[in-house]
Amino acid sequence: MHYKDLDSTIQKLIDLAVEAKDKAYCPYSNFRVGCAVMCLDGTMFSGCNVENASYGLSMCAERVAVMKAVSEGHQKFTATAIVCDIKGSFKASCGACRQVYSEFGLDLDMYLVKPDMTVKKVILGDIFTMAFTPDALMEERI
């Protein structure tokens, strides 16, 4: 599907992700990523990837956006948009970001966006099967 075919709320979410991507700090990978998350009440937060010379301290755009939302009191998300500069294929969040998203539910609509503004919608639970969620901590143990 294409950006222009989406409703205006999802277009705004994607616009925020594109704006965030332009702010990415990625001098090592040169892999710019922008993300925006939409909260249950319609509030949106964006983030970009921020790299560090000590690579393990780098932060993905998705985790930046989620942490910003949570720090402002939001914990229920309905959608996210993820954009990068890769032309040939859609790129979904890394495993660490999928795990962070799963903390808040697996029914998250994910809009993956290429530079030509073509969009692929996936559901987090469909691409992150057998996720370790907070419910696992309540399961019976030996």
C-alpha cells in the first residue's frame, strides 16, 4: 500500500517517524531509523536511533519512542511507524525492540515504510512469535 492510501492519523504517525529519522545520530552505521508510536488516547511520540562509540550503548529509534511515551505516562500503544533509508525491502524492528514492544502487548499495528512511502502493515504478534511477555512471569513454576 502507499502512504496516500492511509487515513490521516496513520499518515501523521508516519510523518513523525520520517522527521525523527532526519535527526538520527548514526556516525558508525550510517543506518538512519525513525519511529513514532501512537498511544491509546491518540498521543504520538517519536524517536531516532542514537549510536555510541561503545556500540552496546546505542539505542534504537523504537526504544527511544517507547521510552519517551512511558516517561510521559503512556503505556498502551495501538500503532507504530518505522522508517529507514533501505529502498529494496521493508525492515522491521530488531529483536530487542520487538521485546520492548511486547511488554505492552502483541496486538500492535506496525507500519513499515520505505523511502518511496510504500507501506507494509504487520502485527507485532505475527512477527514475534513465542514472545516472552509479562504473563510468563505469572505462569506456574516447579
